[in-house]
Amino acid sequence: MKIVLAPDKYKGSLSGLEFCNIVAPILKKTDNAEVINVPLADGGDGTIEVVNYYLNGNNIEVEVNNPLFNKIKANYLYAEESKTAFIEMAEASGLKLLKPKEQNCMNTTTFGTGQLILDAINKGAKHIILGIGGSATNDCGIGMATALGYRFLDKTNNQVKPIGSELINIKSIDDTHVDAQLKTVNIQIACDVTNPLFGTNGAAHVYAKQKGASKSDIEYLDQGLQSFSKVLDGHFNTNIQDIAGAGAAGGMGAGCITFLSGTLSPGIELVKRIANFDAKIDNADWIITGEGKLDSQTLSGKAIDGILKSAKPQGIKVATFCGSVDLSQEALQKIGIQYSASIMDKAKNFEDALANTETYLNQITKDFILKSKL
């Protein structure tokens, strides 16, 4: 009996690695049970810990600019052996770095993220995975690009400040000073949204309000994105508005595609590749996964969605041990989950569930052994 443990985190309660450390010893007591730990993440917070489980890299600390050009220390992960870096833009350009009164994506930049990328390249990175969630920005990646040597010029050929409000003033791009090493690096972008760059479903209209922009700011930023898209299309011979995900992270999706020649992929798919997931589940009888909440959003690029996509073609049964489950048994069967249990079904209330997660997960695992006749 081969069982693969492939959990995501229970947000605020349990990491995927902790899940494995609780469940695996119980399963291993069963006769003939081969248990393999393959914790996963979907590109959101906590992904760096999971990625490092496979890359065995080092945390690199760099002094960079935060979204308002103030000096801060930011970290990324670098594995020397595989020449792979994992960078989260939120570490240098995230909303979490600003006080509420400082948040306004008219004035913020991705420059610090570019500094992290440049540092990784200078360390010898040949493969960079960039997570673009949690940004404070709407600059279409021009800050990042400026750190890498791009120059963005207005109608009088003066260089503009790389912030969201200046997009509308950019008339041309000078790439003569771009770091030559950039062309030698394969860059993949963890991106779970499909928003276009501009328009009612674009970067500004969907995300700028939560980054401090007013209604008039949002209109101005959207006009800037529209204007700048023409500059991008002319310079890079592309049609950026037609690319799903270009509007991610305030247009960082578009910036990564053009300035970095990057490819956008769902975070879970990138983590699965790092984990060599599809090979590890070969001939498995069960995959046991879990996350904080199993609901209608689960099939929108979450870890369980990625697991089901790999399990179905191989005919592997999937069990979920989650914090809570908001889907009926019928709905679970329909999406390909053969067994489901939740902490909330055991706990008295939410506080009890948080306080005694390990105890209830232990019980759920023992119940699974009995009910599935392992």
C-alpha cells in the first residue's frame, strides 16, 4: 500500500510539513504501508518553506528598496547546487511592508523586486521562480525593470520615476543598458489570476482599491496601463492585453512577460514540478492532502486542484483532511475526492479546532485507517 501525503498549510494553524509529521507516523504503523511526504503549496504565503524542502537552499538577505524607495532588508531562497532562486515579490514590494496611511499604488514601485532578481543573477542563478502575490504596486513592473537596467522615457526623453502614476507619461523604452546576464536565466512566474492588463477586469479596476487608490486614482492608473501597453506592444512586438494574467500584481504579470521573457504558470503547478510530484505519486493507492478550507474556491488554482489534475489520469484515490469542508459529499465525489474529513467535524468550535488541531488530525487519520480498510 503506497500512500502519498501532499498537504498544503492550514493557514494560521499548521504547515504542510507539520501535517506530514503528524499523519505519517500513524499511517506507517499500518501493515505494508509505504508513506511518502510530498508537502505542497499554491504560490501564496508559506510557499518558500515548502520549496526549500525540495531545493535545500539558503536564505539570502539583501538590502533593497521597499515600495516607497526606503531601505529595508529582504530575503529570498537560493540553492547553489541547482542554481535556482525562489523570490517572493511581497518581500520587497509587498503591501505588508507599508502602514495603512502609506498605501497608495499611485506612488509605489517594484524596484526592490528587481534588486532581488539582480542579486540572484549575480550569485549565479540560472532558474528563477518569482511569486507575485501580495504586491503594493500598480507600476506594470517598470520599477523591477529599472533595477535591471531598463530606462523609461517621457516625450522629452527624460527618465520617469518608476511608479504607477508615471505610466501614462512613458513614450519609449531604452534597453541598451539592461544586464546582459538576464538573457541567460529561465524565469517562471507563479501567477494564479487571469486578469487582463487594463479595463474593467484589469489590474487597476480590480486590485488598486485595496492598495490605497481612490476612484479617480483608479481611472488614472487604468489610463496609464492602456497608454503604456501600446509602448510595450511596439517595443516587444506583442499584444499584451490578450495575455491572461498580464494584470496580475498591478501589471507585474505583463512586466514579467516582457522585461524578463518570463512565463506565467499557476503556483501549484510550479511547486509540483519542483517536488517532482507526478513521478513520486506513480503507483500510489492513495494521495492524502489537506488545506484550511475546502470550498468552491478549491478548484481555482489551489493545491488540491493541482493534486486532482495529477491523480485522475493515474486513477489514484484522493482523501482530504481539512480544517473545514463546505462542499457536500456529492460535490466532493464529483470533483474526484473519494474520502473527506475535517477538524471542525471533531471540534466544539473554531477556537477549539485551532487549539487542538494536532489531536483532531490524529483522530481523523485513525478513522481513515479504519474506514478505508488500510
